[in-house]
Amino acid sequence: MSTNETQAPRQNVLEVQELSKSFTVSAGGGSRQLKALDGISLSVGKGETLGLVGESGCGKSTLARTLMMLETPDDGTVRFDGQDPFALKGKELLAWRRRVQMVFQDPFASLNARMSAGQIISEPFATHKDLYRGSAARSKRLNVLLDLVGLRSTDAYKTPQEFSGGQRQRIGIARALALDPDLLILDEPVSALDLSVQAQVLNLLNELQQQLGVSYIFISHDLSVVRHVTDRVAVMYLGRIIETGVTEDVFDRPLHPYTAALMSASPKLDPAMRPAKRIVLAGELPSPLDPPSGCRFRTRCWKAEDICASRRPDAAGPAADGSISLGMPAIGPAERAHMAECHFPISSPAEAGLVPAG
Amino acid sequence: MMEVLDPQTREAATAEAVLAVTGLDVDIRTPTGTVRVVGNVSFTAYQGQTLALLGESGCGKSMTAKAIAGLLDPVASVAGGTVRLEGRDLNAMTPRQRREVAGPGLGIVFQDALTALNPVYTVGSQLGEAFRIHRGMNKKQARAQAIELMRRVGIPEPEVRVSAYPHQFSGGMRQRILIAMAVALGPRLLIADEPTTALDVTVQAQIMALLRRLREEEDMAVVLITHDLAVVAEEADDVCIMYAGNVVESGPVATVFSSPTHPYTKGLLESVPTHARRGDDLSSIPGSPPELKSIPSGCVYQDRCPMAAAICRQERPELRPTGANQFSACHFSESLRAGATATPAADSVASPETPSTLQEETR
């Protein structure tokens, strides 16, 4: 795959290996384990956008929260610029927290209605006191941030209610950028916005990345948006990444039946892009409290056979030299490889139902 | 010479008009005065077809649906126009007459299935309510009907699930229950207000397939309210595009999407990330929709329109024919039609022989 070789190896900002997280939930008198993350491995390069795709309940948000250190993982390692953030304490931890920031989905709920836009954007300075000392430095930084996200300096005095949804999301982005982070976790950043405004915010995120070199983890259920803004994509199902690769590879030649079904099920504006035959999956996401044995997707998969129930599939995918490589590598040059966890991967775009009618 | 048909009389020969909305106005009373949230909206929905009301949040599409169904909040009221269901004007009826006609004749599905269902009653009793009220059935008969309905909309083990409460169902199953409730009495018109917005994409595909099947089985007219252009492109026959309470363009989906004759339609279509490549700027519409209390006189879209001229500030354009069954409220629709080439080739709907070049271009 040419896309793998032409890219110069870039430095990773974030490397995650075999991350697991369970929650204890009370169910029917007893308590049970809900495995929200079950061995997640991924990496994000400097200035790169990794897309995270999956249906509700697949563990996307738990992953985001764990990377923000809002949850403690049960198992696995997180390396941020080579450092384990969970080993940090005190001042070091505070210094680390500045480097990973988050933009939330709902621009109406995530901004305090009693604060002005300027106060909201400047609030991080109160926690991270060493970064911008003195009111002059802070107001200078505030103006830089407002300018970065396309707001006027007079907007700093307005409250969130005076802004439209798109402008509010700009405030949320400015707040996330206030401390000059290395990684932004964007949790459905445009799904609450109207289409005409959505494009404005996506363009802004793109400009900011080129200007600041910040990395993004872009969580979204909108596949057309993911295709447009991400370099690589990871598809999650019931707490596992079931397929990963360079965005174009995954979209044009999906290997996992679930990925193919997602692509096939998403409505297309252009009739010429519509599949000849739409894959409509039966059923819904099984309860993560009681995930299926073997392959977790088998209960909804049209290709499932006996082995899918008895053995969890290894990751496999076509390697650059045409051979089949095994294992889901997150680190090293192979991290750009296109891999899926499936006993019977999709062999062609035609099988995935992605060849247009005609 | 093409004869342009009035939307009301169109296709009268082939499909029967089930719902005809003419000049509908809806006002909301606020502490600072009355605000017109729906202005002069007209459209017709035909038997066995889907009409989409497309627009962004606050454009008045849901308010239009509520006005048709007679479910407006107390602060809102219909200020003018007619809503005819199979020829009978619902707005001219007494509440009692309206219940008798629209109760069985008009079904509505809301976006949020959890808030639309009552949490303290079983789904069976909520599904059976329509049969008890309108068909005079007893509890046992109504329950049997509820089970049958649940089977029709694809809920597994309906005999058991009929006694379950709404919170015991998943989002997709709740939406199926709402749909079952809406089609219980065999309505002529089904209004679906963002029926899949809260659902995951694989479940969305299931629900859309269910709505399509029911539309065919019942030969109903469907009014689909959505903000999703791709859903409209796949599901609807006709589309009405609304902006700031007004219809700005309407017509057959294939025509409107392939050659839009309103700058807002054009802007929307270009905002969808389709063939754009990673890193390319998406074209976007500058600004955001106007506040309903400060809709400009003249054209509602003037503040964001790249073509706005002096006349757009002075005079509100009327919906005028711009093509076969296509209507646009723009002073410059003719020049748009002349230059309309930029958007996806929706005409390939008609020709299955389209070469698959698009697939190649994306590689």
C-alpha cells in the first residue's frame, strides 16, 4: 500500500498498549463487571488526526476519559511523549494535564452561562498559574486565542447565550487551546451543529492543526465527516478496536464485516456512491455486560461460522509486500498498517457492497 | 413548451393528495411580542410517497409538523392557512371532530422515543390505547392488537415484551414501538419528526427500512422531517427546504439536489463532505440562521447569501416555478438554474448504467 511507504515516520505523541477498563455495576442484586475497554492499542502521531468510530456503548467515551486521566485503567500502558501520565504526581501531573485537552459535543451544556466568553477561555490560566503570569500576559493570550478561532476581541465580554451554536463551539475550542496542548480530544465536536455551520468548524479545526501542529483524536459517528478530517481511523465495537488503518484504506477497502456494514448503512447524498446492495445488520449492539464469546460481532455478522463463537480472531491484514501480517500493532512503522480482527475478512470492495450500482 | 403545474394539482392523475397544506402561518407569543415561526408554508403529500421537510434547527419544520397534527404548545397558535387531510380542513374543525378524523387518520413519530412514551405504563397498554379509544375494544382485545403490532414492526418475542416498560427497551426498539403506535389505526398520513436522529447508523438503516415497508403496506403518505440531506436523498420523493420559517425551495428530490435553484439549497449541498479530500477546505455558508424574532424583511436568506442585491432587502421573493414541479423563492433563481452544474449527479437515479468512475476518483 503506497500510502504506508510514502509517509515519513512521524513522532508519536500518544502510544496506548493493551488498555483495559472495567466498571462494576450492580445488576439484579449482585454486581457484575462491565468491560468497557478490552485491550485497546493505538497511537497518535504529532500533527495527526486519528478518527474513532463506533456506535454508542462501544467504549469511545471511556477511552477518551481514560486518556484525559479521568478514569484509571485496570491494565495496559499509556505513553504520552514517552511518559506514563498515571505515574506522575503533584506539579508534574499538573504540567502534564495542560498537554491533553478536550472539546465537548454540546456547546450549550459545556459552557457556564454565568461567565463571559473571556472568563471561560481564561479559566485554565487560574489552574495553571505558571504559564501566563499577570493580567497583561493573560489578556494578550486571550486575544490571540479569540483571533485563532475567528472571534472578535469584543466577544470576550459576551455571555454564551449571546452566541450561536457554531460560535459557542469556537469558544470551547479556544478554551481547549488556551494552554497550548499537544493533543486535543474532540468528542463529536460538530454533531450538535447545523450542517452549514458544521463546515465552518471543521475548516477551523483543520486550519488550527496546520498552524499549531496539534494532534487530534476525533470521535464521531458521522462517517462522511470522519473520512474528510482524519489521517487514520480506528473502528470500535464492544470495547475493542476491530479495524484500523489509513482512512482511505479503511473506507475504500474495509476488511471487517462490521466496518463494511457501517459504511454501507450510512446514507449517501450522491446516488452514484450508493451501494448496489445495502447491508442492513440485524439486531443491535449486545449488552457489554454479557458480550458474545469468541468474536464479539458474530451475533450480528452474516459471515459468522462455528469458529467465530469459539475463538477470538487475531488481527490480520494485507501487508505491504502482499503477505498477510498478524497482530494489531500500535507502535512502530506497522502502525499505519490496515488490520482487522476477523476470521473471514472481506476480500473485495464488491463483497463489502461498496461498489456503486451499475 | 413545458407546462408548469401547480403543486396542488400535480400528479393528481397518478397519486392522490393525502395532505395539502396551504399558506400555513404559526405564531408564538413571547413576553416581547408575537413571533412568526412558520410563514406561508404550502406543500402537498401524496399517497404512497414521502415528502421531506428539510432544514436546520429553528427553521420551523417541527413547528409545521406540530401545527398539522394539532399538537402545538399553548404559547403557539395557527395564525392562518389551511391543513387539509384527504380534503377536510383540520383547522376548521372542533376539537372533537378533529380527534375523530385525525386520531385514526394521522400518525406521528417523534425524535425522542423515551420522552414520547409514558414510563409508568407498559408498552402494551400504551399501544392498546388507540384501539380502546377509537375502536371501543376491551383490554384483552387491545392487548392482542398490541402484540400483533409489535410483531409487524419487528420486535422479537412480542407476547413477552408486551408487558415490559419503555425503559426496558433499547433506543431502536423504542422507536419501533412509537412507529407501531403511529400506524396502529392505519393512518393515511404518517409524520416522522427526525425519527432516526438519536439512533446509531446501523439501527437508523433498520428504522428507515421499516418506515419504507410500512409506507408500502399501508399506502400512506409520509412526511419526513429531517436535517440530514443524505437521508432525504435516499428516502424522499419530494422535498421542501425550509429556512427561517419559510419554504425557500421545493420539488422532486432528484431535481432539487441535482440542479438547486435557491442559493441556500446550493450552499447546503456544498457543505456536505463528500468527495473533498483530507485537508481540503469544505465550502461553508458564512454566518448562522437569523433569530426568529429578527427575521429581516425582504428575503429571509439575504444576510448569508452570496448573491444578495438591493431587491433582496426590499422585497420578499415568492415561491415561483423554476423547472418541472420545482419552485424557488429567490429573485435570482433563473441565473442559478442556468449555471447549475456543481452538485452530485442525481439524475443517475434514473439510469442504472452509470459508470463507476466516482469510485475510482476517490482512490
